[in-house]
Amino acid sequence: GAGVSQSPSNKVTEKGKDVELRCDPISGHTALYWYRQSLGQGLEFLIYFQGNSAPDKSGLPSDRFSAERTGGSVSTLTIQRTQQEDSAVYLCASSLVPGLSTDTQYFGPGTRLTVL
Amino acid sequence: GNSVTQMEGPVTLSEEAFLTINCTYTATGYPSLFWYVQYPGEGLQLLLKATKADDKGSNKGFEATYRKETTSFHLEKGSVQVSDSAVYFCALSEGTSGTYKYIFGTGTRLKVLA
């Protein structure tokens, strides 16, 4: 596709439910990142994929958060037993060349998660 | 650890005014520096970047110069337009930890009045 796409664009869920957020990176981009944008915390890194492996999961806030990537393409971020503090916009980004700090990350439009 | 500090907003300017948004960073290695812009209701878009000291990034009339001696990457524009109203994020990418995640500043909201 032309850009990074994410689905759903909006998700409203009840506290305690599980949610899955999907990211389709730009075709051919090997590196994929998840970030979270919230009012109190700004933009925070969550996890980095190089291909299908995740060498850096240091930003995941708790063990309720997990992510996977299959076929070197689509990634899914799963939040189990959602809490109200999980409410945020979840952003996905991809870049062409992993292991290169000069490489530009291209961001998707985000998924706005609201936990009631 | 690595960090980015941006000036607090919001910044309110009249059309055609000069804009500066300050950004300073702390990094252990040799980071690349970026400015991203988020227009109302839209996603993050790359505005400009610089990958080594003394590089100047520029786009759409915006400029920023990578100053290693002052660890700064201030964003400037000579004459802002109403359409520049957005939130601007400074970010760095540096790979000594084996990842190339971005570290973002808190964002600066710019409002330009006609």
C-alpha cells in the first residue's frame, strides 16, 4: 500500500476486555515500531520489530501488553484485561532499513482506544 | 539515557510572524534528529531531518540545523501561515542500545492567527 495503515481507527471497550490492534506497514519495510500517544505521557515507544523478531520490547508497560509480527509484514498489538489507563492513541510506524538511525519512520493514522 | 526537551506551548503567532520552536537533546552516541508535524485530526508526518552535525534540514519553508556543540535542533520558519497551525514534535533516533526507536519531545502546539 501507499502508506502505513492501522485498524480499527477507533475502539471503545469495557474495562477487563481484551483488544487487538492491527498494523499494516509499507510494503518492503523491514522495521516496525509501536508507540503510544497519551495526554499525560506524550509519545512513548512500546516495541520494535526487525522482521518477525522483537529485539526491543522495553517500552511495553506491563505483561498485559504483547505484540507479534508475521510474515515480516502485519503486526498485531494485543492488550489483555484492559484498564482505563490504557486509553490512548496507539501508533504504528515502519522504516525501510533496520539498524540505521538515519532511516525515517513513517507513521500510520493511529488507533484511538477508549476503555470505559 | 537519551532525552529530548522541547519548549512548552502553546505558541500563538500572527500570520507572517517569525517562528522558533526550541529543541535540545541528550544522547550517548551520534543521533539523527527529526521534526514531525501533526495537523489537526491527522497522523504524524515527517517535516525534516538531519543526520549529522552541522546538517540543515529544510522543508515547506521550515529549517533546523543540527548543532552538536549546543545539542540543539531548533525549528524555524521566517513567515508562518494559518495552515501551519499544528503540533510539532522533535525526536531523536540513536542506536547504541540496538534499537532505533524514536525518543520524542512533548510536542509544541502552534496556533497561527489570520
